[in-house]
Amino acid sequence: MTRLNAPMGLLIDRDQPLAFNFDGKPYQGFKGDSIASALAGNGRWLLSRSFKYHRPRGPLTMAGQDANTLIQLGKEPNVLADRELAENGIDVQGQNYNGSLDGDRDAILGHFSRFMPVGFYYRCFFKPMGVWDKWEGLIREKAGLGVLDLEFEPEYYDKAYLFHDVVVVGSGPAGLSAALKAADAGASVLLVEEQPILGGSLTYNRFDVAGSQADNLRADLVGRVEQHKNIEVLTRAACNGWFADNYLPVIQGKRMYKVRATECIVASGSFEQHVVFRNNDLPGVMMSSAASRLMKHYAVKPGNRAVVLTGNDDGYLTALELLDQGVQVAAVVDMRPAPESEQIASAVLSRGVQVLSGHTVYEALPTKGNKHVRAVDVRAITGRGEVASKGETFDCDLLCMSAGYMPVYQLLCQAGGQLKYDDDAAEFSLSKLPAQLRIAGSVNGIHSLEAVLADGERAAQQALQTLGLADGAAPAAVSCGRKVNFEWPIFSHPKGKDFVDFDEDLQAKDIVNATRLGYRDVQLVKRFSTVGMGPSQGRHSALPTARLVANATDRTVTETGVTTARPPFSPEKLAHVAGRIFDPYRRTAMHHRHNELGAKMMPAGNWQRPAFYGKAEQRDACMQAESQHVRNKVGVIDVSTLGGIELRGPDAAEFMNRIYTFAFLKQPVGKTRYAVLTNEHGVVIDDGVSCRLADEHFYVTATTSGVERVYREMMKWNAQWRLDVDITNVTSAFAAVNLAGPDSRKVLEKLATDVDLSPEGFPYLAYREGHVAGIPSRLLRVGFVGELGYEIHVPAHFGEALWDALMAAGEEFDIRPFGVETQRLLRLEKGHIIVSQDTDGMSHPGELALEWAISRKKPFFVGRRSVDIVMAQPQTRKLVGFTLPEGTKKPEEGHLVLEGDNISGNVTSCEFSPAVGAIIGLAYVGINQIEAGSQFPIRVDGGQMVQATVVDLPFFDPDNARQAL
Amino acid sequence: MPFSLLKYGLKNDYPFERDADLPAPTELKPSYDVVIIGGGGHGVATAYYLAKYHGITNVAVLEKGYLGGGNTARNTAVIRSNYLTSEGVKFYSESVKMFKELSNEFDFNIMYSQRGQLTLAHTDATVRAFRQRAEVNKHFGGNTELIGPQEIKELVPTLNMNPAHMPVLAGLWHMDGATARHDAVAWGYAKGATQRGVELHQLTEVTDVIVENGKVTGVKTNRGTVQCGCAIQAVAGHSSLMAAKAGFRMPITTYPLQAMVTQPVKPFLDPLVSSSALHCYVQQTGRGEIVFGGGSDPYPLYNTRSTLELKESLLAHAIEMFPFMANLRLMRQWAGITDMTSDYSPIMGLSPVENYYLDAGWGTWGFKSTPICGKTMAELVASGGKVPELIAPFAMDRFDVFRQVNEMGATAASH
């Protein structure tokens, strides 16, 4: 393992060597190495196999911006080897191969590429009818890249919030100068950089013949940034999206910062673009910037003998850098007729390097098995995309290429920015950015260092003006300086493998052929050919695709455009986005008592409630015993989860009157009243009990699962009505029980000494306040289960004390807790509906026999108009009670009611009732099936039919005498 | 290797005719018998069946963007018929049957893939609703069962049976559940329609609908005015806006719906799995990517922007369902625009404007209805406005007379 001498190797610490395995073989590296750089340092270039043809692939960008370096890191698939740090002892594997990475048997697919023209799968595998089912399985086996470990347990990831005046994305020269300018003026600045060190292109690019300018400038700018008290720096951090109003997710380590920026300056730079020629995907063929990064960042010699293929002067500077680091440069192949800067070109010539202007690499020649580049065939360019019939071969093990640059437009297009192609510059530029989003540097089409610095300051100055921190007028736009993009760096080869999209193995002809079939729009080209759909999301394929499609369809590149940029900018782990998962799990104040009593718990929304007290398999027996106990003695149920809403203010009664169907204006203080809520369609969506505590004070209950919605509806309506009423959801402020059964008064009398509990003093449907076991309580005498009973609502922190007091006081009366399932049985025996169980999205009051709960007189409540219309129409179905003899196969809730061959309704509630001695239930039936005593068929499990008999409700205690005791 | 592959390989040049799938752009004619506004799956399917079954080919499909670029491109390609109402089940069952034949009918592989769809119930209320849906489905001959935790574990061994403290109590196992290459469905219809003489005009935006004496007579476009005998609007996401151009209102509220996809990994998940309580559904595509979808955004908007909030909650729930997916990498997030009706069923048929037909209100469930909707809309047009029985329940005036077809429980986050 030999490395170049310092100052090469900015990112590595040579004092800290490390060792790891790749594909079963040991390799060495240094702390700070990426996996890819460490492997390259060992002369290992083949990192992965391509998606479709399984071609060998090696480093392309060395910046984590391509799919060539995707590897499997232990349990993690699709890890970017040129971004992930190498660590001692890690075990790295290749991906997507059959056999071994070096000897992938599926590489044979590449030889069959001519049998698989673009979109061939739309024309194959389906004839004769039915064969697709078999083909699909075979094709599916070949899908995907890495392997996901299905046993993996999520690790700890979290989120944090940051707020800054200015967020600068990218710490290249533009970003550094923008950050400094903004910070100097007093703005609080966050500077976000993907790499471990600041400086962007200053850390790897060469800007001058001498090769000293970048280092000097970087030392100065970074030094000032690091000293600045107004600048917070995040390195190894990716700003991974732009969401409305500069809401930016920044991922660093195992954390996602959610950043709010008043002003955002994107100085994201540009992606160097590849040249399209045959075998441009071989390991050893890479972007010029990748070779520079290997040298400057990691002190890795990218090859021994190089050819530099370029469409701008930067290639010459790369050649100088290669020469300085001891790499032989066989030739600089310049696609342009002549270099732009005489000075730079002559510096290369003076080092004895052959320069071929107006030439291109037409084909890269591979070693056996396409493992590496061994030579290139260089031809004179004779026209756009055309070359001479003969050329010269140069041996080399490294080909650096640069066709030009594409702005890193992803965040900006997510923000609504639009790309326009400038035919002269042969480059896309951005326009129509939202307010308070600025761009600077090469993403803004500025390509000379001095101009880039000025552009950073200009962007910062604009931001400062919005912030009110500017010290003068905004400076004028900065001009670009030089041309860096070659117009047509695409040289199709009759034998193909001239890749436009490396991720998806798409060749130049694939793009053209898609347009030939009629897929002219670039979006259709993408969808038909899959160009840009891979992990790198078109970072390198978008520009050549736009050019090829424009050319093939006689449109401009601007008209053609590129496909939509969407978040995230770079692939992000689900764990990062999810963060610490928050799933409320709500326990009532009496939860521990239920557990002690052996309750079978069930979820009710976010809440946990006792279903019954006993083992799951004893459900029916428990329920029946509990229900009999309530009917004969006394039981207690935790109803804390019941929604509670307080309404206070001069308009409280008016508000109640508008929102609920009943009349509430004259509800007496100290009385309760049933409250039904309908929506604007006249559908019943919730119910509860309204208590009037005072003239201007109501306390109304709602269903456990419905209270959030009820509260939201109330807030929504009052936003329009603007009544003088305060509405508060107090559900979690109260704990509550329902004490029910013939002995409930006796139990309560022991505890509620300041309330007159006599039938006259506290009659059915009355409301009282007092103390139960010394606890301030709200007492409602209501009868959901049809027995003498009291709902007792107390401040939540007294919940457990209340429970304990009731259980102790009830001991002599053999008190027993009962659960939600038992309560459902008890209320079913009384024919009381549960909204959402016995109602559906269409149930109106007429179907539910709730006409009595609808005010006849009041002109308005939410849903009034609809209720009136629906009730005036002939009904089609109705909810009825039914019975089946004991021993019949019990219908389940959801089973269908039939009328002839048609579905006429469904069972909503059904249980065996020990009190009635039969199976009882509620069901929607057709309007011709409602007559008491008549029978209707229910289809139960296994398709069997049972005949149910319609009965009048309630099933039990028809005169409702028990609850009124 | 199938014969067709060999055939391609033995030809020297690209083996297909120029414009073999979609015709080159042409000028607009001044007049057509039928103008279809919207070149998504529904629009081109309607054109296809008009040409194929009714011999009506003087038809222009006008698309403001590119073919199938709206919700056809953005949906997550779930095909199923496990609805709640008789009307819904009958309608979608027909669609599933038609989907199975499409590749061979088009001579173009839409990659129909019957994987089965499993929807999870975490509350007893959902168990009740699922039992009803299974029963309704079976009543109409569908393959849907309510299954228990043990069977769920066998179907999807990687599923966490207690996600977010909500134990999986049961599942609705819809064996007919499937997916297909959604774009290919639009292309197959467009190819079949244009080969029969229908004109497809992309980048042609209808800017106004011309109504004279209560009757549609033409449309104005960015490329000039076109006369027509009748018009169909099939513009999911913009139905109420287009209706406004024709001079009437629709009972529709429009919300964005987002979805997202990961990088490809080796296949491990065959069925489509969804949980309405967690607002999350998950499937693995033929390419190996995992696609996630959830509920609509909480507020109305005509915009396809992405939000961080939805991504955060959706992926948190995805990890609850499949904890190991924490290590997957998300590649792309996008949005479509959905036209929601209050009963979660579509609006098809006549409109207040004579000869102006509606194909709208498809909310989050439009893709799966493409074949049957196209076929019945074509019947409607060809008969001069006689509404086929299958779509009669979905008439817009059902909202005036309170005859909704309520599918609320059958759509949320199941798509």
C-alpha cells in the first residue's frame, strides 16, 4: 500500500492505519479513508456490478454521487463506498453478482444486450396467455441490488431543530465567501458541507498552473469561517431536500436537523459530466475530479499512465496535477478545436505531453472480462458526434474525463426553480427561484474562481437586504468568465456500450430508440427507458439525455428539459427520516389496578382499556359473569377514556344548540341530556352526554375514538361562527368510572356524604357535584348499561384513589370490575347503539331510530338541512334488533343480511345474552324486513344461512324501570 | 429465451418501426366527433374502447402535459376490488378481470402481477369492517378472506405483529390484489387507440369549454379552438377546475397524495401490505424498490409538492410494520393530486351540460378502474348519453338525492 506524499491526503491520518475485508480479502487503509479510497490505495478498482448487464464498475466521482460504488456493509445494502468511512475490522461485500464479484456469471447478460433493446420487456414474455406468470418470477429473482437483513433491529436515530438567519448549502469558494459576508454583517449563519472538511472544490481542484492558489485561498477562507462567532458549521452533513419556506432537512451522523432558514443560499456547485463513448464505464475510467479527489483527499495514485479527455481547460490542470504526482500522462485529448487558455495548455505541452485538439476517445479498450481500461482509441472529431474512421491507440490504465458541468440543481428545482439551456454555453442555468432562496458559484453558472467568490458575496448581500442587515445596494450580477461545457460530448458506437446512464446500463441508442417508438417527451423517455430512475437519480444522465432527446425530436434542449427533481437529494435511510418514533400509548389513571386484577387489555385509539377481567380464552365466560354481576349486584368500569369537552362563555348554550341535534338552550342546570352529532351529510358521527354545570358552562362527553374529531369540528365551526365560547378538550384531565347495578347507590352512599343520593334528590339523568371519598367529583346519573348507575368524573390524578375507594366500599356488596366487552353486551341488551360500531358512513338518525334526539323546532344545527331531506325520503334500510335461539351458529359482526340474492344489510353487534337467554344483535336490514316478528336471513361463517327474528328494542327491561330506580 | 428476443437480436437495426407505439405530433383538426379532455389512463382507455367497440374514431384526446403524466404516472399501481358496497365491488371486479387480459389484448406487456393484497386490522372496529368487506366480496365471486394472525405471519413472515403498540388482530387477504406497470397501461391504450385512428395531442391544454344553449360545442386550447359533438372530461386532480370552465360545480375537494420509493434491494416481499390504522402501505416493485404510500395530505391544495411531515410519519410507520426497513434508503418522494368526493366513490356519467360527460372524483383509487371506466364511458358516449347500469350508481346527482355509495372505510390508505 503506497500512498502519495503530503500535502496529498488531506482527509487521511497516516498515523492511524486500519485493516478491513472486502469480498473476503484483506485490505489496508488509513483513518479518514473512504472504503473506496482505501481499496483504490490497494489497487482494487472493481467495486460493484451494474444493475442490468452486471458489468464491472469502479469509482466514477469519488464524491458519493454515483451508483458504481454501492456495496453491502454488513446488514446494510447499497452503501456508498466512496462516502462511507473505512473502519478497522469491517466486512464489506460486493452486491448484485452471481458467483463472485470478480467472476460474476451474470455478466453474460451483457453479451445478450442486443437481444434486449430498450423497453424489450414490454414486447416479450406474455405470449401465449399465462406465460408471464412464470417469466415474472424468473425476472424478479434478478431484481434489486443489495440484500436487506430481515432480522435487523432499528438503532437510535433522532432529530433536532435549528433556526438561522442564513443557511449556506455547500462550503466551496462561493459558500465560504457567502457565509463570511453574511456573518460579518451580523447574520447568524449555518454552513452545511457534505465532505469532512470545508472548501469544496478548493480541497481537490487545481485552479492555476503553479497549483498553489487553491490551498492558499482555502487556508484563508476556512480559517476565517472557523473563527467566526456567527457561523455554525456542520460537516459530513447533507442538506437533503428543500421544503416550502426554506424548511431544510440536514442529515449528519444519526441525526436529522430540521432547519428553518429565513434566507437560504445554495452554493451546491456542479457535477462534472462524463463523455459518452464505448466502454466509458470501465473501471479506471473516471471523472477528472474523481482522480483529483483520489490524489488530494486520499493520496491515492489513480493510475500509472493516464489519458485525459476534456472539453474544457480544467482537463489540462488535471493533467498537471497527475504529472506532479508521478502519473505518466500519455495524452490530453481535447474535444474542442483549441484550448481556451494558451498559458495552461503550453504548461502541459512543456511537460512533454501530447495534446490532441479536436479529438475524442471513441472507445475504451478493456482488459479481459472488462475489469479495467487498458487503452483508448482516440479519433479526430469530424462532425457532431462523428469521428474519423481510423485513430490512434494509447495504452493507459486511467482515463480522466470531463465533458463539462451540470449545476447541482436538485434542491433548487424542488423549490420550483426552472432549468433553461443556454446553447452558447452548452449549459443549463436556473431561474424562477422563490424569494429568499439564492444561488451562488458554479451552480449559478459561474466558473472562474474570482467570479465565484464575488458571486458568493453578491448572494449574501441579497440575503442581507431581506434581513435588514445590508450595508448598501445589491451588487450587480457577476458574469461567468469562461466556457466549460462541450456542446456534444456524445460519440455513439455501432457496437454500443456507450453509456448515458451507468445506474441503468442505458446506452445512447436506447435513448434515441425510445424517442423513435414515439416516447418523445423526456418524461416518457425516462419512464420507457428507466433513464434517471436509478440510485443517482440522473446526476450524470440528465444532460446527455436532454441533448439526445432534443436532437432526436427536433426540439431545443430547453424545450426538452430534464425530468423532475424530487427529494431527497441523496439517498437517505428510513431511520433518519423516521427518527425517534413517537407512538402515544395512553394508560388511564387506573391502569395498574386493571393489570393487578388480571384484565385482558385492548387498544381503544391510543388508549389501553380492560376488555374484561380474565384470560383471553375465557372471554365469553368472563363477560357473562361480569354482566350478570352488574344486573344483580354492582360493577364498576373505568370510563376515563371517554372524551370530555368543556364549553364556557356567554354563548356556550348557543354553541351547543348549533353543533348538536337536540335542543340545549333550555337545558336546566343540574341536568344531563343526550347529545348526537351529525355531519353536513346528516350522518351520525358521534354521541355523548351534555351536562349543564351553570348557565354558561357545559361539560359534554364524546366517544373515546371520536373526541379528537368532535373537538376539531367544534373548533372549525366556531372559527366561522365566532361565538363567545371557550372550548377545551379536557379528556386527559379527568378520570372516570361508571358505577352500575342495583347496589350502586349503597356503595356510593358510603363515600359521597355531601350529595343527596335519594331517588328524589338525585333522579335519573340528573347531574350533581360533590365529594366521593373526599375527592371533588362530577356525578352523572346516566344509564348506558340500563341499571341504576352513576358516572363519577374526578381530576385524573385522583383516579386510582377513586378506584380504590370504590372497590373498598363495595367489598361488602361484592363489587366487581367489568370491562369494555361486558359493557358492550350490557348496552346491547338495552338496544343502545355505539356510534361507529352500529353506524357507518351513511347512517342517518332515521335509520337508527334516533328521531327523538333531533330537535323539531330549531332552525339550524350542523346537518339539519341534510337530515330533513333524508328523513323525508323513503328509507331503504333500518337498524333493528334481532334474536336467534341459543345454540344457533352465532353471526359475527360484519356478516351480511340478504334479501333474495341481494345484500340488504349487515350485522353490527351480536352476542349471547345470559339475561335474555338468546343470541341478540343489531343489524341493518332492508326496509321490507323490519317488521317485528318477521324473519330475515344472515349468512354466517362458512356460507351457512341462519334465520334471525326481528324484535322490538330493548331486549332487556323493556320499560327501562331498572335505570330509573 | 423467448422467440421474440431472438427476433430482435438478429436484426441489425433497431427492430421496431418508427412511431410503433405513439404517433408523431400532428396539427389539430377544426372539429371532432368526440373530444376527450385529459390524456391519462382513463382518457386514452375511453378513446380505445370508443374505437374498438363502437367504431368511433374521429376522436381527439387532448393532454396538457405528456401522455399519462398526471395521476397515471404518480399512483402506486394497486389493483384490487375488495370494496365495501355492492356497487363498488361489482364495478372494480370487472376492472380486475379486464386487467388480466390487457397485455395480450394490447400485444404490449403491462406486467400485470397478481401478488395478493393484505390489509391489517389493529382494532376490533376494523375487524368488523373487514369481515363485512370479505363477505361482500365473496358474495360477488371475489377472492377475499378475513384471516387471523397465524395466517398473516405465514404470508408475511417479516411483518412486526405488534406495530406501534397496535397488535395485528386480523387481516383482509385479497387474493385478487395485483399491481401492473402503470405507465404501460396508458401506453398500451394510447397505442391501440391511435392505431385505430384516434388522435392523441400532447402539450395541448384545454383553456375553456364552449357551451351554447346548455350544450357543449367545442373547447378552446392553447393551440386553437376545436369543435366537438361531445366532450368527456377525464382530468383527475383538476376535475372541479375543468367543470368550472364548463359552467358547473362539482362536489369535490382536492388534496395532494404523496408516495415514495427506496433504492432497489433483492426481493423479499411478495404481497402488497397495508395498514389503515398506521396510514401506510408497502409493496416491492419488480425492480426491487420498496414503494410506500399513505393517507392524503390533511388540507386541500392543487399542488404536487412534497412535504417533510408526511415523509416522517409515513416512514416511521413503515418501520413499525417492518423494523428492518430502517436500513433501507429512500430514493424519491413525489405527489399526485386527488379529487375526493364525500362518499369516496367516483363520479361518472352525465353532467348538467348536455353532451358533456364526467369521469371524475377518482380520489386515490383511479388507476385500478382504468379498463372498466374506459369501457363504460365509451358505452355512455356511443349511446348518446344512455348511462350503463354498472356506473349508474356513480352519477353526480346522487349527492343531491342522498344516494351516496359510501366507500370511506374501504379506501383510506389502501389504494
